[in-house]
Amino acid sequence: MSALKLVDVTRVHGVGESQVVALDRVSLSVSPGELVAVMGPSGSGKSTLLNLAGALDNPSSGQVLVEGDDLAKLSPRQVAALRRQRLGFVFQDLNLIPSLTAAENVALPLELDGVSARAARKHAAEALESVGIRDLGDRFPEEMSGGQQQRAAIARALVGERRLVLADEPTGALDSTTGEAVLRVLRDRCDAGAAGLLVTHEARHAAWADRVVFLRDGKVVDTTGDPSEPESLLGSAV
Ligand SMILES: Nc1ncnc2c1ncn2[C@@H]1O[C@H](COP(=O)(O)OP(=O)(O)OP(=O)(O)O)[C@@H](O)[C@H]1O
């Protein structure tokens, strides 16, 4: 079963003359263990695609299925549970809670889900370890560098059993070494069986993926199984 499946998905923003077709009949499937990069010019629909996959937005038509569950058929409570338990989000906006330490931020999704505080702290320590900042667990976000905060946000996105990880330019605030480390964590998680969707402008980041899907004007214009060559794809499609 696909971890994520979009079937003929269209998303129209706005009404009347200001209408924008942000996604136009997009179909896409991501399997467990697969990391798919989404590339395309500014305004091509990448964030819209990610928001739909993460149940943060609803399609105007078409279906979005996460592990076979049609999001439109779930109750708001079920959607919230799906977001907490099965999805990991890494967005540009870090959204770490300033009054909580790094470890508490990472443990929060588990605690919200009823995991005991002790078990949540243990999982949080492991997740912080996986992004190389286990020793910073007691720091508050303002006591960490931008790169360290980003790693904490990634740890939070990956903590527990998240089987679909959605990343929007996760390396945005990072120097290139830390950025590579973050992508390696994402890659490792996919190698361990999670599915990943990575929005990126950078060909060398897309090279970590198994496949690149290229959007233009809300449509999938190309897809390649050889992400080591996304420049050629960019060259042909832009
Ligand atoms: N809430 C909204 N209301 C109206 N139009 C929107 C809204 N969100 C996105 N759009 C439009 O939909 C189109 C796709 O936007 P989207 O943010 O998905 O593109 P993107 O590929 O992620 O761009 P970028 O690379 O600049 O982040 C754009 O034309 C954008 O202006």
C-alpha cells in the first residue's frame, strides 16, 4: 500500500477573477521506504502539495490517501490523530515552543498522544541523538543556534513511529554541513521504512531522493528515477 497517494488532485485558491489553480490534476504515489523530492519554480504548487499531503489543506477535487485512508472521509478528530501519530512535519517555520526545552519540544507530540512522560523523554533523547544534539536537550530554543533549532525541529518531526515525513526546505536555515546531516537523517529514516516527501529548490538536495517530481504551474511536468541528474530536468522544464 502507498504511504501517500494523490489521485487527480486539484486545488484552486481564491474565488472569481482572483482564482489560482495551485495544483492541476496531480497524481502521485509514495511507497514506504521511498524518498521523493518535489522541485519546481516559485509558485508551481510545491507547498500546496505538501499541505494537502499533511491534511493541512483540502483538495478542491480528487483524493488524498495516507496509508489507504481517504482524508476526506476521516472526522476532524481522526485527522488530528493521523497528524499526531503518523505524520512528521519539517517546515521552514520551525515552530518550536519557546517556553519548552529542546527535549520537551520533541517529547510533546508523544505526550499529547498519551505516551507516558518517561517514555516520551526516552524517545525524545533518541530522536535528539539521531540528529546529533542529544546533549542540548535541556536548552531552550533561544539558547540554540538556528541550525541546532532546525535539528530539534527535525527530531520532533521524526520522534515515535512517524511513517510519512513531509519536509519543506528543511535545510533552509542551515550551513551546508548541517544541511547534509539533516538530509542524511531523513534518508536514514526512509531507508528504515518511512516514506518521505521533500520539497527543495536545490538539485544537490534532491540527489538524496529516490525520485524527483517536477511541478510547473500546478502540473507534474516530469519525473525522474535518477535524482543525481535533476539539473537536466530543470533545464528541460523551466
Ligand atoms: N492561500 C492562498 N490563496 C491564494 N493563492 C494561493 C494561496 N496559497 C498559494 N496560492 C497560490 O498558489 C500557487 C502555488 O503556490 P505554492 O505556495 O504552492 O507554490 P510553491 O511552489 O510552494 O512556491 P515557493 O517555491 O515560492 O514556495 C501560487 O500561484 C500561489 O500564489
